[in-house]
Amino acid sequence: MRGWLYLLAVVAAVATATPPAYVEIEFEFTRNGGTLARITERLERSGEEYQLTETWKGRGIYALLGSARRVSRGSLTANALRPREFFDERSGRDTARAWFDWNAKTLTMQYKGNRASEPLPANAQDRLSFLFALSLVPGKADSVSYTIADGKGLSRHVYRLVGRERIKIPAGEFDAIKAARHGEDRESAELWLAAERNYVPVRLLVVEKDGTRYEQVAIRISP
């Protein structure tokens, strides 16, 4: 067991943590242990403006499925991440889009030519931004809820910080905060946020109702 002095130092570090100005994380994405794709997540921040970019490259036979790219833009401070626009483009599919108007408090989504607006939930995130929004939670709350827009619809998620673990993955060895989501009628999800890397996500495990396991593990973090 680590001592109280160490724990106090951790708390102090959490309280003063700020999002990185730039980070790029490369993940290996697997299904039941078999590699499906390499995913690259890149965060770029200038002042309070951010851009998150995610690109997918299939491996093996999955390379035939084409490519995927998701982008989230908005504002990011030490206390909040507010997306402004999001799009998800994939080979062979229509692009899904979402716009967040925080002044007018409206959310607009578009997919397959259908475009509609509705009231913007106070805790709204997009399918990409919520992973990095979680990095702002440690030291501020024990749980957080999000309403996540993907351009096609909304889903609601509650994550709880359930503990601290030392994990060893291809990208390195990290002290990590573990966040978990469990639902009665849907899959469970667990995320690990690396403490010494501004709590960016470095591992994600999703287990579906039928037991299928999808895992996303960081193999490279730069700088």
C-alpha cells in the first residue's frame, strides 16, 4: 500500500492538471483478441479552442472495408469541454454530422439528408469528445453523466471513477484512474486514464451482452 504522503501528492497533481496542448495516441483495436484496426487519436489545442481527430486503418482483411475519420471541434478549458461541431465520415456511408449551439441551446444533427434540431442537453458531448471530457473529471467528481450525439441520435451514459490501478500496456506503464459504465440492457465499458499523461484515455474495454470483447489499447503516445 502506498503512503498518505503519496496520496496527497496525487490529489494536488489532479487539482492542478490541465489538458495537454497536443497529444497523439495510436491504439490497437481488437475483437476477442483479434486485431481489427489501428486507430490514431490526436488532440490539438490553441488557447481554449480544440480539435480532436480520429482516423481508422483496417488491418488484414478489414483493410478492405476502407477508412474512417471523425473530427470534433470546440472549446476546452481545465473545467469543461464543449464541442461545437462533429462529423463522422466512413467509406461507403453517408457522413453523420452534429452542431452544438451553446448560446441558443440547440443541437442539430444530420444524416442521410435528414436534418433536425432539438434542445441541447447541458451535459452534451459527441462520440469523440466524451473520451477526452472524462480526462477532466478526476479530482472534481466521482461520477459524470453525458448525453452523447453522433449525428444520427442520442445516447446517455453514466461513468463512475471506481479505482486506481497500475497498468502495463505497449505504450508504457502508467498509474491510471479507472472509469466504468454498466447497463442492464446494453454492454459494459471500462476506461483507464493515465495520471501522468493528463488523464488521457490509454485503454478501453467494451463487453457486449453476448460476451463479445472489444478492446482499444494504446501502443504509442507522443510527444
